[in-house]
Amino acid sequence: MLTGNGLIIGFVVALIILFVLIIRFKWDAFIALLVVAIGIGIVSAIPANEVPAVIAEGFGNTLAGVGILIGLGIIFGQFLAASGAIEKIASSMLKTFGVKNSPYAIAATSTTVAIPVFFDAAFIILHKLIYSLSLRTKISLATFVAILAIGLIVSHSLIIPTPGPLVVADQMGVDIGVFFIYGLLVAIPATLVGGVIYGKIIGKRIPNGNRLEDVKEELQTVEQAERGPNRKEMPTWLAYAMLALPIVLILSNTVVNNVILQDSSETILGKIFAVVGDKNSALLISVIVAMFVLKPYIKEKTEVVMKEAFESSGMVLLITGAGGAFGQVVQQTGLGDLLVNLMTGFNMPALILGFVFAQILRASLGSATVALVTTSTILGPLAADLGASPVLLGLAIAAGGIGLSLPNDSGFWVVNKFGRLSVTETIRIWSLGGFAAGVTALVMVHLLNAISGFLPGL
């Protein structure tokens, strides 16, 4: 039975085993997380016969908070992608900013699109756009890859309703509308620094060369198909309206029940917005609206779009639940308290603790979502003892999930393949750019902490 420092060493060994299972032996993260959770539970002070129950409790509690939301969010994102709404938003951003300012257009697009659409899917959907821009503007493809990839992962890690920040907000027990607002405030400068500024710097060191020569004809074919007579074009306002719908509904609950009506629990208006603006209700309403409103712009049948969303959501739900199970076991062993005490012994502030913890898991496990779920599950119950604002601690954890993506991360290979980069270039552009964005996000969290007395919800 491991206790004290032995338990900390056991946790480090568990992370190494988890890393080896996922990277070396290509185990799926869901299976690997459960196996390691059982292992660390058995060697800890938890009675062996209670370990399965602890794992089931952690799995169930995590999905009880965000399971419905993750499923609905993926379905909603699938409808936006299938209808062409994502491409429409990207085109409008480019038109607004102009070709000369296309790096900022891509930054705005990536930040916006990643709110409802998963990182991998969004990058794949938009990668031909950055090919075209690089050819038209003569700006290095590396610059556009950095801006697109970093903007997507920043929003993916910081802005609700993607699964990672949703779980963080749930574990911290904070209002998701408040978390969304402050997450957006933190995400914008992180994208500008890690994406635009760093992207322009690294782009000068990684020229295009001949890497886009073979896609010129393909891009012309795609553009002609998009202008074809058989494709019904979606109005720009509709694309933005659908994107904004769940966000507006969620924020309406936050504004009405926390700003306009301070004591609204018994008022009819308060009850209406509490239901409509509930995170699950808001996305359910959005999905139903998307099924009918976007149907004329989708070539596939509704059941085909649904099937693709279900296939994507199943594994996300399992991995999210397994991450919660692993975090629950770690919490039950008392390891969370030990690690906190160890790091606070080094005079490590709570916000940096959350960031470092999530960053270590992000780099070692390869999944931003798993890192955020695990860290928030461990540190969430300790937020009060750490003396930190739950919102800011949650944002610091989310910031830790942004950078240091290594080859154990599927996103690394998506950027590598569709960005037409070598492994070394991917590390320079994606891994280091993400780290710069994560550190920038942490700096913003500290700035919010410094003026928290003047800000609502903190």
C-alpha cells in the first residue's frame, strides 16, 4: 500500500505507464486510462474491492455533468459543417478583413469556428482555405498553419461549449455563462500572441518552397464546384445566427438570473430563462433548429449527419468519462492533497499549480480534453482550500491544456499532414506556438486576478 511520497512516486510511474500504453503500444486512451486507474487504486490505501465502485462513480459523475452536452455539441457542430456554415463564416471573415489582413481573418475564423466544432474537424475543413490564401498572398503557409491551429486549440481549451472547458466549469462549480465570457477574454490575446505574432515570426523561417505546387489545380476544381449551380448557398447572416444561437441562449440565462434579476428563483421570467438557458436545453434547442433550418443546405440526409455525429461523440464520451474516473481515483487516494501540499511547499501559487498540472498531463497524455478533465477533477474540490477564485483556477487549468502538443497527440499529426509540414516543422510551429499561447493565457488569468475585485463573477 503506497502512502506519502511513495504515492507520489506511484502516480509518476502510473503516468509513465499511461504514456507508454498510448504511445508505444497504441492503446486507446479510454482503455489505458481505465487500466491505469485500476492499478493506482489497487496499490493505494483504497480497499481493493472498492476500486471498481470509485471508478464507476468518477465516470458517472463526469458524464452526468457534461455527457448530454458533449453529445449535443458534436451533433450541432456536424450540422454546421455539413451545411457549409463553417466555410461561409471563413469567407465572410476574409472579406471583412481583406486579403492583406488575412492572418487576422484566419485568427478570427479559428476562434469562432472552434466554439462549436472539434479541433481536428475544423482544421480539416479549413485547411484548403489556408492553401489558397498562401498562394494568393505569398505569405508562408507556416504562418497560416500556426494561426489556424493555435486559434482552434485555444478556443477548444478555453471556450465553452467544447468538452474540456465544460468539464472544468462543472468541476469548479461555476456558472458556464461567466466562464464563457472570461474564457473568451483570455482566448483572444492568447491567439494573437501564439498564433498571429508567433506565426508571422516562424513563417519567415519556413518558406513555402514547392510544397503547394501540386494543389493549385485541385483548389481551382474545388472553387468551381462551390460556385456550381447545384449548390444552394447559405446566407452569411444565417451561418452566424446558427453559430450564435446556443451561446446567446446560455448567456441569456446568465444575464437574466445574475444581472437583471438578482433573486429570480420564484419569478416566471427567471424560471423560463433557467430552463431555456440551461446548457443542455440550449444545445438541444439549437440542434432542433439546425435540423430544420439548415436542411436545405445539406446534401446528405439528416440521419446520415446524425450517424456521423454519433460515431464521433461515442469515443469522446468514453474518453471524457475515463478521464473523470482516473481523476476520481487519484482524488480518493489523497494524492491530490499530497501534490498540492508538495507544490505549495515550493510556494507555487494556486493558478500556476493548475496550469503546470494540466500542462504536464497535456504533454504526457497527448489529449487536451483528458488533461483538463483529470486536472479539474483533482483540483476542483480543493479550490476553496487553495484560496483561488474557482473561475480563474479553472481558466488557468484550461490554459495548461493548450500547448506542448507532442507526437502522442492526434492533433499533432492532423497539423503535420494537412499543414504539409515535417515533424521538426510541426514541433516549431504547432508545439511551441501552442506553448506560447498557453503562457499568454496564463498571464491574462493573472491580470484578471489582479483586478478581480472590480469584475463580476470572480
